[in-house]
Amino acid sequence: MIRVSPEEFDAIIAQALDSIPAHLRPYLENVLIEAAETPDPRLLEADDLPEDLLGLYIGASIENAAAGDGPLLPDRVLIFRRNLCEMCESREELADEIRITVLHEIGHHFGLDEEALDELGYG
């Protein structure tokens, strides 16, 4: 397990976002990306999600939003600090896992399913 401050964790998320190609960034303008300490237990129970969840995308993919099925609120990507820190032994490993998690959840925004994300190395 590694310990980092919330500010350092947020800075690592910002680095992960900086790795997103410039031509994709306009499609993320309506996506709020934020860190949370842990997943909300009610959310885990309602959606039958594991307690060790690393991240979560809440929203409608671009293609669903284009079809008029999108929410009125911004889409959200939640990155769970405690779960990521508990699985990592170094800052470098944490940065790598945060990057993978951020890109995985953003992949859902672009309509990618778990299988496609696994193929891309973001599983």
C-alpha cells in the first residue's frame, strides 16, 4: 500500500488526463473527472459492484448522447483513491494504475465495452 495526499492523487489524475490525445479532448468537455476516497456503498449495492472498484463512469456514451438518450447533467468519472492506493506499492505503480483507470472509464464515454478496453490494455 502506498500513501499519497489527496492533492498528489489529483495531480496524478491530471497527468493521466494530459496523456489523452489533443484531438479527443473536445469530446471530454462535458465529463467531470474527480477523485473520491471510496465508492459509495449505496451505489455499489444498487449496481452490484465490487467494493474494490477502482473507477466508475456515470453517464451516457457519446453515441447514446447523440441519439438523445444523454443525461442533462455532465457525465462523471470517479476515481477511487483508497482502493488504488491499497493495491499499489510505489508512486510509479500508482501513477500507472491511475492512468489505466482514467483511460478505462473515459473509454466507456466513447462507447467502448469491457472487452474492447481489455484489448486496448485498459482492462
